[in-house]
Amino acid sequence: MKNSKENQTGINSNATSLMWLKVEGYQQKSCRNQNDEVRDSLMWLKVNSFKPVNLFSSSLMLLSLIVILCLVFTTTVTFAQMPSQEYMQLTAKADSMYDTGDFKASAFLYSEAFKADGWKGFAIHRYNAACSWALAGYIDSAFFNLYIIAEKAKFSDYNHIKKDTDMTSLYSDMRWLPLLAMIKENKHREEANLNHRLVRQLDKVFDDDQKYRQQLFDTSNKYGNDSREAKEIWKIIDEKDAANVIKVTKILDKHGWLGPDVIWDKGNMTLFLVIQHADAKTQEKYLPVMREAVKNGKAQSSQLALLEDRVALSQGKKQIYGSQINMDEKTGKYIIAPIEDETNVNERRASVGLGPLEDYVKQWDIAYTLPKN
């Protein structure tokens, strides 16, 4: 249930295509998703008319916040608009309260997070808020959040929600079966054009791409970047990357850049990750293909930004979006690779759904200040 940011290997989190949604007309009345395979869990939603009364107690507002600054070698999320740091802190605290069994506190913290960003929020957090509300006995609030993601985010993980024990208190409510029917219909529509063979193939590629990068991250933290242990893992990564490039370029050459409707969001993410981790010649060859895919809504503009930066640097140019981080060999510290027109980098990042550079680079303990004109 972790959110993510772009990093120098790719990016991280549960995959899904993300939309900016505006939800009108809902009124708050009065579970939590623990399945990492919920494809619709990262939808960024906005609720305009949700104005709960006396929703936040002062004691909850005084709870200490958890700052999420994770460097994770997994997949990425891209945003139509990035959440605020306050939002991420509050949802992290809500997760923590759920884990300790304080479901009411968890539910209130989720709502406080939504309020902090103008009643916008990720669908995974709406789902988790619903679980917390249900477990705390606030049935109306649970249904409120579930119907938002079912109607607006087209939440489709029917197999998960129908077995989710967090939702037990909702089973006897007259709204439960219509909700399940809506989610089941979302699932059927989502799977209509799915290529199951390619989904299975790309799932394996994704696992091969990410498994050893996570091991590298853990090993480098323990033994150092230049350790024998880290170098051994790099050898495996290079072998897996070479094999994955062959598999993915065959798919691209035959089918083009497929969208999530055909290969799920995870498969769509896998196409990007493998090209992002390929050699410079391969990256240059498929960069125009990905550009066209973004135009056609089959790839994420934020992912394209990372590939644009990699290709630019490999050609001896400056990067455009500031996504690529290097290590200073003398100091051993991370530094931002040179940026073209650095003064306006945050405007370019925002245009493709990336957050401010100064927030992004905190992952590597880089204190960054945008240069003035």
C-alpha cells in the first residue's frame, strides 16, 4: 500500500492509469485494502461537496506525522497532480493507526488527508478509509468512499472486495450487493480486450526486472555500492535486462505500445521499465514509439519524461525534467545530473504530472533550491 516516486532505475508502486476526477454531489454521512494487486488503487480523486462536520478531533491533529521518503526499486505511479507532503504524511499515519487496531483514528486521519488536498485522494486510500470506517462502525462513511471509487475510479477488484473481512459489517446493508454488482461490471468491462498470454509474459518480465533491483538496494545499504556482493547482483541484473529487452522489443515491434486495456497497468508499466533499463541505442529507437503512445493515451507522460531525460544524458545533453540522479565519485554523495533551463524545471515537471524537484530529490538526502532567474 505504498505510494511512490520516480527514481534513477525506473519508478515505484502499484500500477494503474491515473486520472484527475471531479466528483460532484456526494454528502458524507455518519477497510482497508491489503492486496497489492488492486489495479485501480492509485486513482487521484477530487470530491467538491464533501464537507463533514466536526470530523477532526484536536487530539488526532496533534499526532506525530510520518514522512515518507522512500527509495524503492519497484514500479512507479504517475499523477495528474501530485499529492501534498501533508497528504502523504497523514495517509501514512492512517495506515499506522490501522495496523495498531485504532480504526476510528485511522478513518479520521484519512479524511483529514483528503481535506488537506481539497478533498482529492488516491483510490487506494479511499478504499482503505472505507475499511477503517467499516471496522469502526461508521457504515455510511464506508459506503461513501466505496461508491466513489466504484463509480468514478471504476474500481474492479471484485475478487478481493467480496472476500475482504474488513467489510463484514457492510454485508447486511442493502447497498452492499448493488456495490458488488457495479464492481463486477467494472471488472468485465476492463477485461474485455485483455490479452491474457501477454499479461502472463509481461508479469514474468516485470518480476525479473524488479526482483534483483530490490536485492541490490538492500545489499548496497548493507555492504556498500562497490561491494563484491553488490557487483554480483549487478551481473544478474545485466543478464536479466538483456533477456527482457529481447522479449519486450518483440512485443513492441509486433503490437506497438499496448495500453492497460490490453496488458493491464502492470504490463504497460513493464514496457516502460524494460526500455528505461535498456542500452542507449534501444532507448533512442523506442523513444519516438513511446512519445506516440503518450499522445494516444497508451503510456504515461511522467514515465516518458524519465526516458527523455535518460536519452538526453546518453547523448551528452542536459536532462529536461531532473529525474536522473548521479553519484559523485569523490564525495560518495548523490547529485542531480545537469538540467536544461533549470529555472523552469518545476513547470515542466508539473506539465507531465511530476512533483517539485526539491521534494523529489529528498529521497537521496539532496537539499535543493530552485535557481532564480
